[in-house]
Amino acid sequence: MGRRIWTGFGSVICILLLLCIVTLLGVKKIKERSEQAIKGNGLQATLKEVELAHYIWLRRLSDFLGGTLPQLDVELDHTKCKLGAFLRSASKQEAVKLVPSLEQHFQGLEKVHEQLHKTAILIKQTYKKAPKELPSLLAALESILSDWTARIKEALNSPDNKLPEKGELISSDSASWLEGEYVRELKKMDQRFSGPIESIKRAFQGLEMALDTIRSQRVEYRQDFIPSLKAATQEQSKWFRMVLISLLEELDELGVDTDPATSPMGRFLSQALPYAQNLPQLRAILENALSQLKAIYASAQRIGEALEDGETTAAKYIFSNELLIYSNGLEKQLQEAERLHKKVQMQEPAWKTFHQKVLPLVSELQS
């Protein structure tokens, strides 16, 4: 977020650095061109002194921008610094007489050097240091934003974790200053703070709106649903095998419970239906599964009666043409219920909103 605040100064500083580099390179080039032609007349020493002076000039300007120098105390007049004075000195004229080709280099250097100082003047006129507490306030915003985003991810990964409360991000202590007197004073100090701060506020509002959407899309689900379903399915398979054994051994009784309500699968479905009240597709499948279960147990009762009457053939017929068909239907319904519940657990709509709305805004704030 801090980078967003300082964007307005970035281009000016970049230009300044570029001009300073060009200036120093220009001095270096003149030194190289004159080194062989001019010896012993002090020009080389003067140019080294000028080069060093501008390194120091740049360093002090850098310290000012970095906050370690309270006032910009470098020479702003391009005619009064060491390089400017040299470019107007007799020493420069003597150098040109000895090496005429230096004239064009001196002319180019003078133009760049003048622009360099004009840029420094612009910085002094326009650059205003932010209050000392602003970086820590922005850091606190980034911290709470990171925590807020992580809590959304945790809530989408597990139903045991809660989403952040509505309005929590904007009303938090770390963000409340965005609407307070501090920001008004900041804008009075420099209007260029207004745009970035308003942009941050809009992004925070957008994040709250995205969270509202996620909250409406997030589905509360039971983590024990699928394990419970599988456990009930295993018990149902055991029951089915007991019925089959009774038929194969032609026993005179079925030897299993024929009340669907007291069966493990019946108990599971009776508990799962209220849970699926807000999951229409899952509830419809569970209702169909319960109908299949009741039909299975009704067939089992008839099989038991047939075995007691010694009508083994009739019992086997009921098993093949009713109970087996209903059992296959129940198995398909339970498989579909598991598939749907896994889809619910994936929270696809909520994750889509998180990736398409939350993350881009977070990235924008951090850029």
C-alpha cells in the first residue's frame, strides 16, 4: 500500500537519477578524452573533484528522500556548484583550445547538468515527507488484510472455521483511521495523498462486498456426513448378506431386523434429511434413498413370511425381482449423495468469488 501512496513522486525521482547518471558519465567521458591530450595542467584533477562533488550531491539528495536528512541542503543553482562553476571557468576554455573536440561534450553536459538541477528544484518544491506514523499505519493495514484473507480461506476449507464478521475489515482499529481526522489532515498537507487513500478505501469496500457474496455462497456442511454414510452402507451390506445366506441355506426364518426405522441406514437417513434441508438436490436424493430403503425392508418382510411358510421358491423370487432391484437403486442413490456432498464441501461458487474478486483487490492494494 505504501507504494500506492508514493507513486506521484516516482517519475520525478526516476528522471533525477537518470540525469545524474548521464551527468556523471559525461564527466567521465570528458576525462577519458582529455587524458592523453592534456597532462599536467590540472584538468584531470579538476574533473575528478567535480565528479566526486556530484556523487556527494546525489548522496545527500538520496538521504533527503530516504528521510535521514531533514532538509535538502544541496546546491540547486546549476551555475554555482563545482561542475557549473567549472563549465564557466577559464580552465574549461583552455581545455577546449587544447582539445577542440571537447566543446561538443561540454555543451551536451551543460544541458543535462542544468536539467538535473531543475529537477532537484522541482523535488524540493513538491516533495513533502509523510508523517512518521503513516508507514506504520499502512503496515498495520497490510497485516489485517493478510489475516482477513487467510481467515476466509480457512473458513472455505473447513466448516469449523468462521468467516470474518460483516464490516469487520473496514471498522477494525487498523483501518478506522481511513475515515478519521488523520486522513483529512493528510489531504490538507498534500492533496496528492487523496487519490491513493480513496483508492484504498474503495478496495476495502469492494472486499467487504465480495465477502457478502462469499457468505451467501458458502454452504455449512457436516464433516461426518460421508464417514457416517459409508458406515451405514457397510451395515446395510452386512444385512443384505444375511438375507442372501438365509435364502441360500433355505432357513425357515430370515434372521434379520425388518424395521427400516431402526436399521443403521434408516437412522442415518432420518438424521441426514433435516441437515439437507437447505441443500435441495441432496435432500431429494436422500428422500429417494429412504423410499428405496422402505421398499427393501417391505420386501424383506415378505421374504421372511414366505420362508416361515416353507415357500422358499417364492422367497427367492421376491429377493430377485424386488429386494435386489431396490438394493441396487439404494446403492446408486447413496453414491450420488456422496458425489453431491463432496461437491458441496468443495465450495466451488464461494472459491470462484474469492479468486475472481477478493484476490485481485488484495493484489491491487499490495501493488
